[in-house]
Amino acid sequence: MTEHHGSGPFAVRRVYDPPAPADGTRLLVDRLWPRGISKERADVDEWLKDIAPSRELRSWYHEDKADRYDTFAERYAAELAEPERAELVDRVRELAGHGRVTLVTSVKDIEHSHVPVLRRHLEEGLEEGLEEG
């Protein structure tokens, strides 16, 4: 499966897959630049490496992915609430107010990565904003 569009303003796509017109704003959300991919081929509008999990959390998770995903997801969600990342999150939500935003990643197993946690966090904030407004 190359696309993970689903409903809502946020889509997910691997950086190794060709961009599509429906992608809208393409944001690379990995801490490390994808191996073997040129900036032209990645075709991202912005690289938000600081919205990715901290190096410490990423290293901890990679030591035992099978048993640590739930705790990883909780810890990453807490990191997303920290001021520096919260500012980036707000910016991504603002972009989503103008059209589709595609979260671009190099990870193979998207379902067990930081991307679903980030997407959920972004969507929850949009829903709260709609309820308040």
C-alpha cells in the first residue's frame, strides 16, 4: 500500500512513493533525511524534523519495538504538547485550514511509527478548535 489518505485534512505517504496532485502541502515529518532521496525527488514543501520524536525516545523505542509501541505513543504525544513542538503542531493545523496536508515519511511500518500518533494529535486539535469555534 503506497497511500494512506483516509478521510480528513491529513494524508500520509511514504517519501519513496511518487507525489500526487491530491497531496496538497507535503511535510516531511522524520527527524532524519531519508536515505537515498534527493530533495527534488522528495518534493516536500517543508522538513519538520523537530516535530518528530526526540532522539532519546526514538532510540528507546527502536530497542524493543514489539513491546514498546503503546508506551512510545503516549510518550510521543506528551512530547507533542511541549512548547517547541506545540508551535509546529499549530502551524501544521493552520496549513490544514487551507487544504490537504500530507505527512511524508520514510518509515516502512507506518502503523507502528510516530506518524499515526502525530496524525491523531493533529486531528484531535482540529476537532477541539471546531467545537470551541
